[in-house]
Amino acid sequence: MAAISVVYKGLTGLYRTLNLDTANTLAEVRTAAISDETLDSSYYGNLILLANNAVDSGDFGSNTLADVGYTANSVFFFHTIQTGNLQVCQLS
């Protein structure tokens, strides 16, 4: 379809840009962004469209950038994976 610059805010807090195509799916964008940021993939949750938080790579992974209305002014961000338990403080 058409080339587009995809902006995302990674887990490092930095805004980064990927040069992709409007025919790329959100799952492909998520994979490319994780690869671009080079952190362990287990840290990443869904990729979410900032302008419409209902659009994420979990529910809309097979949709293309064109399908979800991604434009040159749009930004994605990552939801982090929340794991682990709260630590229990022992009182002596």
C-alpha cells in the first residue's frame, strides 16, 4: 500500500520511529518495535494506539495500520507486563 513512519513510545520511555507500510498488521508493528528497542520480549504487553486506547495489538492484531486509521500524527505506546507478587515485610 503506502509507506508510513510509525511512532511509538517504548518501555525505555523514548519515542522511536519505524518505517513500515500501511498494510502491516498491528501484530507485525508490535514485533518490529520490540526488535527495534532490543529489550527482552517478555517485558512487553500490547501495543496501544494513544488516540484510541480501544485499539491494541491484542484485540486488533490482525488489523492493518490502514484499518485502524493510523496516520502520520498518531503514536503507539506499550502496556507493560505486570508479573510477580508484592513482597511481604516481616516485622521482628
